[in-house]
Amino acid sequence: MPVNRDQQVVYTQPTSDAERAAVAEACLLRLHLAMPMLLDSMGDEIDALYGAWPERLYVIDPAGVITYRSDPGPWGFDVAAWEQAVQCLKENRR
């Protein structure tokens, strides 16, 4: 995509878990994300379990329980509700 080239966000398709992790780490650092992230395996098992079309936002607690699931996006994304679910999870972990 032209915008990706302009922003120098161009990677070849990973062929191993290590390559996928390197691309994810680069994105995480470039976007300054401070929340825990899940890296799916090359077999895309998590995508098969939680994936939806159109996209959804999820919050999953440390035990693997879905504590928040948005309506289909992007129109169903409620950022305030998602942020509240993240904050609630943070408070419950203290």
C-alpha cells in the first residue's frame, strides 16, 4: 500500500514464529503500545477462535476469559466501553 511505503511500514510475509514475532515487536515499538499483546502462531489458532468479520475488539483476562467483545466494527467499536473494560481488568488485577 502506498501509505505503508510512505511510512516505511513494509515487511515481507513472515514464514516462522520468530519472523512473525520480529514484525510484531517492530509494530509494537513503532506504535508505542504499552498494553500486553497476544502473538498468534503461524497456524493462526487464535484468529480461528476469536476472529470475526467484520473486526471486533476483545479484552481477554489472564485466565483466557473474554471480558469484553465489541459489536462488529468499525461502526460497532465503542472506544469508551473498551477503555472501561481495560481499566476494570487493570483494577481487578491489583
